[in-house]
Amino acid sequence: MKNQSNLAESTVIAPEVVSKKTNFFTKFKTSYGPGILAVLTWLGAGDLVTSSVAGADYGYSLMWILALSLILRFLIVNVIARFQLCNTEGLTILEGYGRIHPFFGYFMFGYALIMGHLFNAYMIKGAGEVLSTLFQVNQPFLASLVVVGLVFMLIGRNIYNRIESVMKVLLALLTIAFLFLAIQATPDVGQIIKGTVGFSIPSDTGVHGALLVAISIIGAVAGSISNFVHPYFMKEKGWTKPSHVKVQRNDLLFAIGVCIVINLAIWVVGAEILKPNGIHVETIDDLAMALQMSLGQFGWYIFYLGVFGVLFASIVGKSTGFPRLIVDAFYVINKNRREKYNGKYEKDPMFKWIMIFVLVTPLIWSIPGMPGFIALTIGVNAINIIGFPVIAIGMLVLSNKKSLMGKYKNNWFENIILTLASVLAIWSAVQLATTFF
């Protein structure tokens, strides 16, 4: 799309050697970037809802799930990035999966197509509910139609860059508000530490079961297919060689650090403000209560405008990012089509049709009578765990292929962590199946 190509053209290629005379801000600007874009893709309604629900319903007892998921996210995304930078044949990560067995290509194609639909389902529904509340029209379905129409008209147009900047400002205001509330609430550090090393699932006390919330956190963070977008951002930045491994790793560490701060702030607000007041997060209005109680009507507006910014930007991101991922997976299945369009997704008519699919079909979830935004968000992120075993096991096999990775194949620590991730993924999928059936 036009805005994507502009991003690629305007991005400064990372130099392999940075001059010692370069000051910190110049070095940061030229050396970092994909991690920030990844944060904007990762952080969305999933993190906002799962962290606040976990805090409001279970205090800090599930904090270990978030800590473990963030560690796994860093290691998994770092291995994915290193594969793309260092494999001897210049394969994309999805092409690498296809080398293991044709099953992976078919699975990733179907999985990405389904999850692209479901991710947009709860975000479009949430954006409709927020817009309906802001304008006090009580027509969330019509508001969802308006949101989809706006996204459809704005994608690829120059005006979207300005609108995207506004949405990022709203996201920044929401983040600052949550950080302010978290600090003001004087969190119990002892309980946070205890919850981080607790390794237990508490009894169900909230509206949403503790096990379902735990699986949803794992699905939203460690097992998210959104982790696969990072290599695309690296490519746009110009990080394509083994010499970029170090700067990529540092950039990713920075991104994970930002995720930790924001998720922790949201969690603290749930545990220290919502929980003591007996507020369970069943609707988006319950989540708004934290800012409204502390900051009044001003906080109410910051929350709803910020959430709308998060959701709108995420809808655009998913509607342009997932088609790229899906088409790339299809090219693994059909190599002739990749050659026909020279691997340029935007020139393939399939790209536009998939974009329409992941943007328009989720509207069925906004029809009156369908599950609410909070329930749908938790459910979709829990279902996201289904693909985690395939992703983790495939990555374990792929990153140890000496014929592809040479000296850059996994070390023993990474193999242990990926093995544990595979076990956690299988356990989560089994628990999810048991919960539903």
C-alpha cells in the first residue's frame, strides 16, 4: 500500500558501523525503529483487556504468567529475527517453515487467515462501542460500520499518515494516564514479586475463569502470530545481514522493556484501583471507571479517546499486516505465484482481496446479540494459543538446522527455553480444549 511504501522509502538504512562522534539521539534514530513499530503492533486491546481483567479479578496472583510470556516473546522473536538475518539462503521465516514440511505452509496460511479475521473482530466491535459511547448514540453496530468504512477509505492515502499520528498521540496520552494512576496507587511491590514467582493458578473469583485469563495472556503475548510481523519491519529498516544481529537484539530488548512498563501499569491499575472497589471488567465502561474515579470527566475522555486510538491504529495495522503474512504463507504453498509477482505482495490481486476479507467479514461479530467486547477479546486471545505449539516446535527445529544457520544456530539456553515454550504451548492448548469441551 502507499503508506507502507512511503515508510520503506523514508526509513534510514542502519549503518553497520556507527561513528563514535554520533550523539545518543542521532544513534537512537538511525539504529532503532522496528522494535517501536513492533510495540505499536503488539500493544492493543489484547494487552489492555487481559492485564486489566487479571489485575481486577485476581490481583497479582497471575503476574508470573505475564512475566513468563514476555520472556518467551523476546526469545521467540529474537530467534525469528536471527533466522531471517543469518540463514544461508536468504529465506523468509515462512519459507523456512515450509522447508521443514509442507504442512507448515498450509497451517500458517489457514491460521493467519482465521486469526486476521478474529483479531479484527474484537477490535472493530470495541471501536464501534467506543465511538457509540463518545457520541452517545447507542448504536454500536452502526458505529462499527463507520469505523470499517473509514479504515477502508483511508488505507493507502496520504491523509492517513496524519490520522495515524493523531492516533499515536491518543495512545501516548492513554499510556501516560495509566502510568500516572499506577504510580499514584502506590503498588504493593511485595505482592508483585510474590505474584511474579507464584507459579500457581488461583481459584475462580471473577467473571472470567482464572485459567481462561491465564491462557488468554499467553496467547496475547508469547503465542501471538503478531510476533511474525517483526521481520517485515526489519526488512523495511534495511536490516538484512548477520552484521545487524546485535542492533536488532538491542532494539528488541528496548521494545520488550516498553511492553513490560505498559502492561505492568495497566495491571497495577486493575489490582490497586478496580479490585479494591469491587469492579469486575465485564464491559469497556467498567475499564473506564479507573480513570474516571481518579481523573473525573477528563479521565473519562482520555480513556475513550485513547482506546479508540489504540483500536483504530490496530485495525489498520492488522488489515495491512495480516494480508502480507497470509500471502507470504500462500507463496510457500504456491511458489509459482511468488515468481509471477516477484514476491511483491501489493502487486498480487490476492493481497487486496484478503485485505477486504480481514476488514469486512469481522463485522458479523458486531451484530447485536454477539459476545461483548471484553468477552470476545479474552476468547480470541485464548484461541490464539492453538497455533502456539506449531510455531514453537517449528521454530525449535528450524533454528537448529546447521545447514541453514551455520554458527548462528541456537545455543543450549535457547534450546531449553524453546523446549519449555513448546511444552507450555501444548499444555495451554490442551487446557483450552478441556475448558471448552
